[in-house]
Amino acid sequence: MRKAALGAAVAALAIVLAACGGGNDQGSGATATTAAAQQGAAGTVAVASTALGDVLVDAKGRTLYVFTKDKSDQSVCSGKCAAAWPALTVTGAATPGTGVQASLLSTAKQGNGTTQVTYGGKPLYYFAGDKAPGETKGQGLNGVWFVVRGDGTLVQTKG
């Protein structure tokens, strides 16, 4: 029974991941419903230790990622992509937490009307496959999703 459940989970994840790297489902940004569900506490971004080193996380310790296909501070992740990679959005300003360079932290109004948190000019996202704080299961997926160090550089090693 355990193997069947694991197999089903892996198959579902493979379908979602296939939608998130090929560039076939790109638009103006995440849906408002998905994005609203992923608002960090007051938009706080901090740096925390993970298996990949010290990387950006939200106030609850959930790992944040960037999508290398984004165009400057504008998200191109929508539809199935946004379901697997929800945006970190805020209704006000983003708040720098421990280890974050305040000068790199900002927000950008997206085409769908949401305000997405950015770091070093790159929109920030969660990965739906990360279930607990500090998990980095989205690292390196499809060669376009990466965690970010506190200095704004991408960690480009496999997770």
C-alpha cells in the first residue's frame, strides 16, 4: 500500500513538473487565488540554513525560489506552473528578516494585479513539493528553478 501511494505521488509530481519548465504555460503571473494563499507573514524574507547552505526563506522557514525564465521582475509563471510554484505575494511592503540585504528586497506589481516579493530584481516563489520548513525539493528542477543566497546569487547545485 505504501509503495502504491508513493508511486501515485511521484507520478502526480512528474506531471506538475512537466508543466513548469518547458515554457509552454507562461503568462502574466500566478492566479490571484494561488498567490493570495501564499502571502508570507507581512512579506518577511530571511536567510536560514538548509541542506544547500544559507538560503532565502519566508517567516515560517519555507524555502523561496526564483524562476530563471522570468523577465526581469515580471513573473512568466501561470496556470499549472503557478499551481506548482506559488508566488510570494504581499499587500504592502516586503520586510527584511535576519541575513537579508534590505537593498535587494522589493516588490513588483504583476500583470494579474498581485504584488510579488522580489530579491535582487527576481520574483520569489514557493515549491508545492516542499512540505516542511527548510525543504529544498524544488532546487534545480528542469534547470530553471533555484534557491537564492542572502547575497542574491543563485545556488545552482542539485538539491
